[in-house]
Amino acid sequence: MSTVRLTAAQALVRWLTRQMNEDGEPFIAGVWAIFGHGNVAGLGEALHAHRDAIPTWRGHNEQSMAHAAIAYAKQLGRRRAMAVTSSIGPGATNMVTAAALAHVNRLPVLFLPGDVFAGRGPDPVLQQIEDFGDGTVSANDCFRPVSRYFDRITRPEQLLTALPRAMRTMTDPADCGPVTLAFCQDVQAEAWDWPESFFAPQVWRMRRLQPDPVELEQVAGILAEATAPVIVAGGGVHYAQATGALAAFVEAHGVPVVETQAGKSALPWDHPLNLGPVGVTGASSANAVCEAADVILGVGTRFQDFTTGSWALFKNPRRRLVSLNVNAYDAAKHGAVPLCADARDGLEALSRKLSAHRFAPPDPALKAQWFESVDPLTEAPKDGNALPTDQQVIGAVQRAAGPDTVIMCAAGTMPGELHKLWKAGRPMSYHMEYGYSCMGYEIAGALGIKMAEPDRDVVCMVGDGSYMMMNSELATAVMMGLKITVVITDNRGFGCINRLQKATGGAEFNNLLDHARHVTPANIDFAAHAAAMGAAAVHAGSIAELEAALARAKEASGPFVVVIDTDPYPSTPHGGHWWDVAVPEVSTREEVKAARKAYEARLKARLEEST
């Protein structure tokens, strides 16, 4: 057997360069790295040697560079991914939040945190977490519950089994998610004689799980007996490249579609059978058909509480829940009748079973009335002196958007408003991280999207709260010469949660900056801050100035930031649905007592509706 002598780190990097996707591209497109003593000598040396075959990018924060990697994978429909490496200690634990984000969203990313010395010679090494009762534990054990596959590399030859398991996880549609290989720092530098055959190029196919004949027959029978079915389109429609199959299915059978945050843009916004966003941040048109539906067919959705209105949305007493999902765990949620299959092939098989069967289409007035209600909210204000609303900002960005625009966001007020109001014209033009709703994903995520699709116009919507949490990758975008447009809406705090606090009877407290305990009131010049990192940045004093700035952004060669002050209180009053947020049973505030009474009435109604 022919062998080659390499360090464990050199072997890992060399092996990654030989793993291809079905398009003939390396599945791991590159590595994000912040070096420390736990990875600079081992992985750092190995990455330098292969820097042309597998590029290494330097981030400014371990969590945010991982966010960029995750957004890259999401935008490419999980067809490619990236690796992220950090040192032992805080660099590693900084990435745990990003791992959780990838886990919730079923997105591939390879985490390579440095770890303790396997030989324990310098024990405890700098930054080592010591468990007083377990000598095998390190800080990297924090990754275990947020990784789809976890391994600790304490011998070089363990990579022979660990790396194929890692790739299987990241390329398996049913099991897809983050992989963590905690890499002991002494082992990274240790040499071993590797079989040459280990480095033979390999192509990893994205398996398309075919529907079980019994499940297919059962689900087709349920649909055939329905009088008012609805499809809930989730992110799995995009990942299975099933948007065309979805359009063909609904056009053949007349079934209306509603969209989750991850599923939005599965059908163009103006498709007659796209009834719009569903659930807590849903359109009245979408929620109306869901309330009346006797069969709810989820396609590639986790049925998160925002989608289901905390399971109070589906009110028809004869309703049946069906779930077409590649993951058996998701397919069987809440007593759903499962159809465990690839979304594209599952829809096509269902369509063949239904043959020429057509359902009565939804009332077109539902959709027309929705847009008649909300379109005025996005128009430019008549009063130029009024503080703009988030809806008006969305309207300005929508008017500036083109067919190649990708709008993206993650947390705060904007996700709900964009879900309701943004008109997505093509698949993958709407990128929302709302599985984990992680503040700080936005700018790093925009960077990852631009790396995935360099020809797209990427617009990042971020509130001042999220911007303050994580903005450092704006400097990385400048350094890499990547053009993204960032719209910062400054409502002086956490406006979304402030509204929720008031809605549950609480006093305005500790959310808006002016309601927080302080000595000196906050007065942050976000445009100056962005400019200090190298971005072109302006402050818009009105919607008209915002539109002018967005026109200038089109000509920019690098990151362009527009800051606009907004009113923290208004939200779209139309559509939406109840969301289960527990209200205190005991309080001295009359507002809380009233909110609790209303909450208990809603809980009772949900119980009655569910039985």
C-alpha cells in the first residue's frame, strides 16, 4: 500500500480539497480562520500550503465569520459549504451560537476548533476549561448539543473515519447540519503515514429520498378527499430545488400556497395561487385559507410556532395535517401523516397520483384585499417631516430593488415586516434567518450571500440593536472588496421587543435606549462608525433621501451603508396571528392583569379548537 507522510492537519486540508459536489466543484469552498495558539501552528501551516486550492479568509469575530459561512451554504441551497476554524477557548465558544443557528436551520458548516493537548503534557494549557470531575471534557463539548455530528480528534488516524462521517452529514438532506471536529492542538502537528487512496477524489451526491409507496398512497388519498387543501411551503422547497415542481403541482391541481419565512420566494409573489406569508407574521389572505383548510400539506417545513400561530391557526375541526419532508423527525411532528421524501420528487409523485383532480381555487379577492390594505403602508410619506416607519423604509428599498436583488435579514422588527410586505419575484431572492432569529447574523450573512452569488445585488436590512451586537464583518467586506448594501434602521433600541413588552402588559423598560438606565443618553453616529471601517456611508434624513442614497449605492464598488432614523412604535396592523407568549399570572400592574385575562381566554380557545 502506497502511503504519504503528513501531519494530521495537512491530511485534513488535503482531503477536503478532493471532496467534490455533483457539479464538479469542491464541496468545501474555503475556510474562515482566526488563528490562535490552538490552531495557528497546525492548521495554519496546512492551510497556507493549500491556499490556492482552498482559500482561507480572515474574519474579525469567530461567530460572525461562521455566520458568513452558513449564509453562503444557505444561499447555494446546501450545494456547497465552508469550514471555520478557531483556537481553543473563547474563539471556540464564540462559534457555539453559530453552530446552534446552523443546527436549527439544517445548514452545513464544518467547525474545526482547536482543542486541549491529547497527550496532556502541558495540562492545563492556556484557555483550557477544566472539569473537576471529568478529565475528558473541554470547552468544545459545548458544541455537542448543537452539532449534527461531533468528534474529538485525539489521534491522527481517527480522521480516516471522522472526515467521511462529517461529509456524509453535511451532504445528507435528511441529516444536514453543522459538524464539529474538535482538533487537539498537539495532534494537528503529529505526523502519520496516510494511505494514498484516502486522498482519491470523491463526489458526494445529494440523495433524493423517494416516497414510500404506502405513505404516498395514504397521502394521495387524504388529498383526494379534501375540499379545501393548502400547501405550507418551507425552506425544504428551496433546498430540494423544488420550486418548479411546486409551481407545476399547484397549477395542475389548484391548491393555494402559503409561505414560511424560509419558504418565501418559493413562488413569485404575484402568482395567483401564492396567498402570501403565513402565521404570526402572515397575510390575512394566507391565514384565512389556513383557518378554513381541511388538509394542510407542509412541504419542507418544521412547523415552527410562528408558522402555525402557536398551533392555533388551523381551525377547521375536520383538518388533517400532512408533512412531506425528507427528515422523518419533521415529517411526523404533531401527529402529521408523514410522507418522508425529497420535496421535488414527492410533489411530482403526488401529482401523478392525483392525476387530473383539481380543487376549487381560493377566492382571488382575498389576495387583492390584502395588497389593498398593506400597499399604502409602504408608500413614501406625504408629510416629509414625520419620522419614517419601517414599512416606508421597506417600500423605498423595494422600489430600488431589481430582478437580481437578494433581500436579507435575521432579527428584530424587520423579519416580520419583510415577511408581510416584501414582494419576492424569484426563488432565493429572499434570505431570512428566522429559525434561530440570531441578532448579528445580518452583515456577516450578507457577506456570505455575496460570496455565494457575486453577481447578485445583496441588500442587508439591520436594526441598530443588531448592528451594535455584531458589525465587524463590514470591515471584512471592505477588505475583500465585496459590494453589499446595508440599510440600518435606527429606532434607538430594541423596538420589536418593546412592542411585545407593552402587548403583554409590561411597562416600557430596558428595551429602547431612552428607557434604559443610563447616565449619558446614547447618541451613536452609525454612518460615521461604518465609514470608519472603510464603507461608504450616509445618513438619510427622510424616505426621499433614502431613495437617493439607494440609487448612489448601485454605483458603489464596495460596501455602501445607509442609516435612517425610524419610529419604533408602528407595525403593520393587518394580517398576523396570535403568538403564545406567556403573561404573568400575578402582577401589581392592571395592564398585566388585563393581558393575562386575554391570554387565558386565548389558551382556552386553542384547547377547544384543538379538540
